Amino acid sequence: MTRRVFVQGLLVGVWPGAAVAQTFTPQSSSGLSVTFTTEKAGGTRLLVFGEVRNTNNSAAQHVVLTAEGLDQDGHVVSRARGLVAGSIPPRGSSSFEIRLLTAGSEKRYRVQIESFEFVVGN
């Protein structure tokens, strides 16, 4: 039984399709910075407009952002995700827009980079 499980595990680890789909290399978001402004859009809706600047020599793609509304104690009371369309060129920037439903008790907002990928070999 243990040998059978070992062989199955070995086959899963060697299977080319699974290995490619599971590959993950952590990367630092150093060199990517976010600036943003907010604008009320009526009722409990808020629009977050901004830009992600890339100071690296490689393009960044699949950039996912998280916008959060914080109350007076710094607790997150609202949250939304947004994407940067396309890629951010090396030494360039790209804009974004995130729609956020507010809780009504927000005192400030923050936008952070949740995930991204640098393009290798461009």
C-alpha cells in the first residue's frame, strides 16, 4: 500500500502538465508603487482611481490590487479587488479603477498590490 502511494506521488510530481501548472516563484513587489485618489459615486459607492508605476527593467503583468477602507481604529471595514489592464512596461506606468462599496465608517483608504508577475526575457 505504501509503495503504491509512493509511486502515485512520484507520477504526479513528474507529470509535465501538473508541474507547469503548479510552478510558483515568489517575487518582491519592490519597484512597483501605487498612487490613488478616491471619488464618491453616490450612496455607498466609491471609485478609486490610480496608477501603478514600474521602476524595474522588466514588464509587470497580471497585477491584482486590493483597495480597503479603514475605520478610525485602522480596522478594515470595506474591501474590493481590481486589475491593471494589460501589462505595465519597464520604467512605465498603467492606470486602474476599482469600485468599492463602503460601509460608511471609513476614515481613510489604502490600495496595495496583492499579486503580480514580472515578464522574463522581454
